[in-house]
Amino acid sequence: MNLGEILADAARHHPDRTAIVWHDGTERRTYREVDQRASALAAGLVDELKVQPGDRVAVMMSNSAELLETLFAVWKAGATISPLNARLTGEEIRYQVRDCEARVFIVGAEFTEAVLGLRDELDVEAFVLESPPAAAGQGPPGDGLVGLDDLRHRHAGQAAPDPGTTDNDVAWLAYTSGTTGRPKGAMLSHGCLTFVAVAWLADLQRLEPEDVALVAAPLTHGAGIMALAFVMKAATQVLAHGFDPARILATIAEERVTHTWMVPTQIRMILDSPALATADLSTLKTIVYGGAPMYVEDLKEAIRRIGPIFVQLFAQTECPMTATYLRAEDHVLEGPGSERLASCGHARSGMEVAVLDEDGRRLPVGETGEICVRGPALMNGYWKRPEATAETLRHGWLHTGDIGRMDEQGYVFILDRNKDMVISGGLNIYPREIEEVLLRHPAISQAAVIGVPDPKWGEAVKAVVVADGPGGPDGGLDEAAVIAFAARHLAGYKKPKSVDFVADLPKTTYGKVDKKAIRAPYWAGRDRMV
């Protein structure tokens, strides 16, 4: 199945339903309009730009109707889309576009200047520009530039091509966040992503065409995967541009949003917003969260203040959005079962999850090892990285690099990333456990725990914290007080040996705390991979 058929089916069954809402509700398009526009663009890519099945099309756009239409247009053309995060630097843009060997680069208005500044360094045949320079892009791409609207209009009314797509053909070349080195392109097939959309509907959000989704994260990443499920059910998607908590809360009320997906950082921003106190969230049925660690104290606060509507997912780019989940019913605040708030739930429908040792053998309940996943949601492999593929996909299992344990009912508890683990005096120390403790302190709003060089123990535990709550530095919170607080809850070898106070923690382009950047100054000139 070609993913483009998901949109075509939605338009066939529900042509007049609103598909997309954006610009604060002032602009709307129906499923018929979105499908026709995507088909016209697909025809232009094939007939005019000579895009062939399997060609890579790079896309750099902010959330918009045009971006969602472009995703489906590329699939209808039989090509592979490789979306770029809107926050990438020029060097990162150059790397990804050249690495994926993009034939065409579709560029949103706000990125035109930056991308065209790199034009001579990108081996791209055609740049399709949402906002082309004056006198450029009006006709066929003789100079390599073509206007997005002009290309679509020249092929208006044309049916989408039939590229003969198979389930195993690559639909999405999704680049990893690159926290441990250069990003790698995970090859996600049409079959993989179709399964992911169906599994989303089975486990996370039971959707109907009458539902309304708020897309509060970039469609170029996880939200684009979520969008497949909403299009599959012909539901309405309200696209947010940026993340202003007060505006997000107002939009939920205005558009009667029933479902959304957020990363933990966004949920924390909502909780910190004064607008939450008076927000009308009565229509919300679920908030799915994932993509980064959700600390237990933040989760408890969210449930108490927003409601028991949270559903957790755990996955990676290599098995998009589909490894484990923690149902809303499993979010128990007190008493029996409440310990599972610290888990990422159990295996998703159709997927298998195991904790394996270094030799690939299953470990008994409660023992610590690597969390591994297998099933239909796995990537085909890494683009042009056979050695990395062989290392990550072994004996049918995706080796996540996450360290954890499983309880007797299959609930998985993530202890940390393998590369984040601190080894001090031969003892394995998992930073997330320490971070969870530090965040219980009322003055600490953010915490990152890393290993730093130590002449005696090899590595020592260091905490880097943001202390901006009551009792912070002005109230006497200092290094000794933080260490003493940790010591009341942790074994002596786990407590931080030193603490640094910072104004904010660095984040990756995907909103995750950037441990690589935090570690780098402490390991400069040393051997440890940061």
C-alpha cells in the first residue's frame, strides 16, 4: 500500500470534512481539497521534475497545510521524503541533504534565504520554493528554481501517478537526532508506517471522523507519523505554529480539540503557564506523550491538574512511535500499581519487547539489560550505513541502546541510555534514577546527571541543575544542600559528587536534553565518547 492512498481514501469517504485548520482557525481545507492539491503536486514532481520511484525529496517547512500536502504528494509520486527539522543549522542542512542524495528540495517561505545561500553546496537538481524570488520559479526549472504554487497549478486536476509502490519501499528517510554522532537516516517503509498508523488507532487514541487533533509538534518528526492515523480516520487536524502555552490552551477550547500529542517539555510548559488555571479542556480525551523522559513528579502534577487522560508511548526513530505504551488506566497516582508510573508500559499491539543480555539472551524478570524490540514497525535499516544497521538490527531485534528491566507482567522500566550510564569504581550508575530524585526538590526545575573524569574512580557523578523554584540559590540552596538531598534518597555511591548550577539545560533540535553538549566541556581532550 502506498501511504498516499490513506489520503485518497479519506477524501473519497469524507470529501467535505475539514482536514486541516491553521492560522488560528482562519483558514481551513477539506479532505477533497487537500487530496486534489497533493495529487496535482505529485503529478508535477513526476511529469515536470522527472522524480522517479525511490528518489529522495528533501523538505524543510514549518507546520502548514502545504507541508501536510507535500508529505502525501511525495508518497503519491512514489518518492521517499526526507524532512528536515526547522531548527537545523546550515551545516546540518548541508549534511542531511547531501547524505540522502536528494533530487529535489522543497523549501518553505521562511527558509528560502538560508537554503538558497547553500545552493552551490547542495547537489540538488531542483529547488521547489513556497516563496520564490521575484522572476524565478514561474516556469519549468531551467535555472533549478520553481515555485511550489506554480508547479501545483500547472498540474491542477491531474490524477496522481501510479508508481507501483510495494510495502517494503522506503516512504520516509527519518534522520536520528544525532546525540551520539552524525545523524543516520532510518529507512521507514510504506508497510511499516501503515502498521504504525493502525497500531496508533488500536492502542493510543480511538479515533472517529468527528475527532479533532491538535498538532503541537513538527510534522517533520513524530507529529507527522501521528498525522497518518488522523488522516486514516478522516479526522480534523489543527496545526500549531510554534508552541505558546496560552495560545495552545485557547486553541483547544476554540476548536474543541479531542486529542493531541506532546513531548514532556511541552507538558511542563503547559503546567507552568498561568493560563492553565482558567483553561477549558473539557473536550480533551487523550494527551499522548513521549519522545523524551517524563519524570514521575511532572507526570503526577499533570494528571492532577489536567486529568487522567495521559497515554505514554516509548519508541525510537528506528521503530517510529511503536514499541511500548502505558494506558491512561495504568496512570495510577497512589497505592497498588502506582509504581508503574515510572515505567514506559508494555509492548504495543503486534510488537514484541524483551530485555536481553550482551549475548542476545532474554533476561529473567527484574534483571537489567538492553531493551530490544521486534515486529512490523521496524525500519528497513540505516541509509548507506550497513555496519550501523548490522549493529542495531541483530537476529531480528532492534537494539535500542536503552537500559532497563521488565516486571512480571511485562511492564518495562527504562533506567537510562547505554551511553549515558556512568561507571564509577566498577559500579553501573543510571543518571535518570538520580534525576528523578533531584526533581523532587521544590527548587529544582531541570536536572541532568552525567559522569565526569575522576582520577580515583574513573568517573564521578555530577549533577547540572536549574534551580529557579522556592528555596533556590537565593534561599540557600547550594552544592552541599543538593548532595545532602540526594543522599537521603539514594545509595551513597549514586549521589552526586559535585553540582553545577545553570540558567537552562541545552536541548537538541528535537527538544531533548542534550547530554552530549553537557558532557563535552568536562571531557575535552579525553577519550570518552560524548
